[in-house]
Amino acid sequence: MKKICPDLVAMSDDELRDFWSRTRPEQLKRLGDRLLAESLPRVETRVCDFYVKDLAALRQSAGLTVAQAAEQLSVTPVIVMSWESGEVRPPASLSLIYAQTVK
């Protein structure tokens, strides 16, 4: 049974890293909503290592197509492409999710 995704924006950098080290995206309800909220401008930004320069390469090294990533993240492929192209600021969780999938 899926559990509701917590508020990712409210987590500290360390809490976010810890959360994604032990949580798989497919275990969560409302993940897409939480990721979209996390990609909105914030008063306090995350440390820069959350924002990988080439998210598409990281996704590909995880063996995911855009469509597969979108399905796993509960968003549309257009949103994934917007995050990866830099058209829309990606959520900090995205690089952590992709990196976890590579493991």
C-alpha cells in the first residue's frame, strides 16, 4: 500500500537526503504534487549539489526513459523534459531519486 509523500519542501537538506536514501518513488502517493511544489521558487534554496547539471544523463544512467521517469514520478513527460532542459527549475529531490535508481 502506498503512503502519502511528506512535504519535501519542509525537509532540511539532510532530511531530504535521508528520506530518498530509504524511500522508493513508487511507494508514494502524491509524489508528483510534492515534486511540483519543490520546483517552485523558494525563499531558501538548497545547497548547489542537489542540482545536477545534466539530469537527463543521470536519468539515462538509471536506465529510465522520459516516459518511465514521468510515470514513476507521477508527472507528465513534458514536466520531466522541462526540468531536465532547465526550462523549469527541477525539484531538489529529482537528482536524489535518479541517483537512487542507479544503485
